Amino acid sequence: MPTFEPGYEPSDEPSYELRPFAMPEAEIIASWASDAHEVRFLTGTDDFPLTPGDVAAWTYEADYALTLRRGGDLAAYAEIVEDVVEQDVEIQHLLVAPDLRSLGAGRAMLLRCCAFLSEVRAYPEVWLRVSRGNAPAAACAAAAGFETVSQMSGPRYLWMKKELALK
């Protein structure tokens, strides 16, 4: 995995730091999905509660599993998954610590994931899938520059994409 240098930190929120996920963090991250409704939005299933094993399983399928820290504390989690068949990349399973929701941590995580991708891969765009009805997640993605792609979206999910600056 590439090193995480200060260059991955957009200047709008310097108090956040992008780091690689560490397996001991799975328990904390799983606890952030506190009810069945949140788990359904996150996973599309009714498998409540979310367990540390579920979070660990996500990381095995991801090319990059990342955390966002604020003042040393976990603030958010997401994965980056590259699809070699479709030749595209997606950010998956964005979770934000409950006490930081609606305060910009999700947006900061998305911006840092996009900056990271711009540094390590030459993808022209990044995709994100948001459960229909999850207005806070859709608003978070829009605030980070993602746009809904109506023709790709269906009854369960909105597909959103963001153009990336190629280096």
C-alpha cells in the first residue's frame, strides 16, 4: 500500500488524517451502525447487528481499506474497490462515527479517498452507491462533488460519480 503523505490531505480540513485500516479497529467501526435501519442502508441486507467480522470481510474484497482520524480518534471508514473487468473504481461502505455525522467527516473522507486515488491510480472517475432514501449520505456525496447518474440508478440504489483530476 502506498504511504500516506501530507499530500493526501486537502487543505480545507487539515485536522483530519487518512490512514490504512487496522484490523483491531473493526470492533469500533462495526459499532457505528447502531440499528437495523443503518445496516440496511450500508449493506443492503437485514443482517443486524453489524459485526467486526463483517467489517473484516469487507476489507478482504477491497483494494484499499482506509480510516479517517481526527485528533487521533477514528472518525470515518471506507474502502476503495477497483473493478478490473469494468475498468473503474468505487468507494464502498462509508461509515462515519455517530458523534461526527453531519459535521463534515463523511465529506472529508470522500475527498481524501478521491485525492488518494488521484495520486495512486489513473482513473478518470470514481463511483459511489447510495441506498435510496439515505438522504444524509446522498447529501454528503454531493457536498464532496459526486453527481447522481440517473440512468445507472435503480429502485434500491443511487449511483453517483465524481470526475477525478488525473496526474
